[in-house]
Amino acid sequence: MRITIGRLLLWFLLTATWVTHIDAKTTAQSAIRKVAVDSIVLHAIGGPYCDRGKLSISAAYGDGASWIGFFSDHKVLGIHYVIDRSGIVFAGVAENRVANHTLGWNQTAIGIELINHGNGKETFPKAQIDALIALVKGVMIRHSGITKNRVVRHSDADQSTFECSGVMHKRKTDPGVQFDYIEFMQRI
Ligand SMILES: [Zn+2]
């Protein structure tokens, strides 16, 4: 079979992941890793919190550049990647550094944030999921210690709860019910 330049270019366009690199500030929270990466934690930006006694969801407006900037400037939180709704990947903390995104997992995990309101209603666009899958596959190639059962949702990794007007709620529900984890796992 003859492979034309055009076909090669098309293959490249369909499979390439564009990654925009932002030089995230390195702080005491983003030290060079001492242990090998063995896991990936998937997040959505939005999530539940207690607002003056009322259960609320923090929304996730804004684009990838503003969110990676938010994490870069944050004194405590950090993230390796943010993927916007159109499927553009923004790199923050380098993979060989710790980022503070998941309690108890940070020393060995890569954190990926999907821009999504995290309210269980907003769907994840196909372009965003396709970019996530390409990114995860790349991370798994770079870090051979990551097994599929260690590619988890934040809601799997953190079972903590918080109280709001006397009712207990799960603190971490992201990426949420709109994220098709079963299909995602089949595709990585
Ligand atoms: Zn999260």
C-alpha cells in the first residue's frame, strides 16, 4: 500500500496531542520526586462545598490558560495537566515533580484536571476525552510503573467527607457521573 504524504499528515493530525507548556512556579509543594510515578488521578475542576450552610458546587468557568495559571499561582495546590473543553492540553508542574492534587497520592501520582463544572450535569466534550486518552497513554509510556488499575478518579482516591448543616457529603466527587470511566478504561 502506498502511503501518501497527505495520509501521513492526516494520521498525524488525528493522533497528535497538542500540549501548551506553562512554566509552573516550583514551590515546597512541587519538589523533585523521590519515588517513581505509579499512578494517574483524574479530576474535574468544579466540586461540592458548604456555602454558609448550603451545599453548593464551585463552577469551572474560564479557559485552560487561566486555570493552569490558577494552579501555578496557588500557594498549596498544584497540577501536572489541565485539559480544556476544546481538548487543548496545558502542562503545569513537570512530571518529575510532585504536585499537590490528591491527598495521600501526590508522591507517586500525575494529576490531570478536566475543565468541567463537576456538577454531574455538564457533559465532557468528545475532543476533551480524546485529548485525555492521548495524554494518559503518553504518560503511561513515559512511566512504565503505571498499571491500568492505578489510573483512578479523584472520587476513588479520596473517600473523605464534609458536614454541611448537619448532613455529611462526600468531599471529592470528581470527575463525576458524566465522566464515562468504563469507556475511558477500555480506550487506554
Ligand atoms: Zn479532584
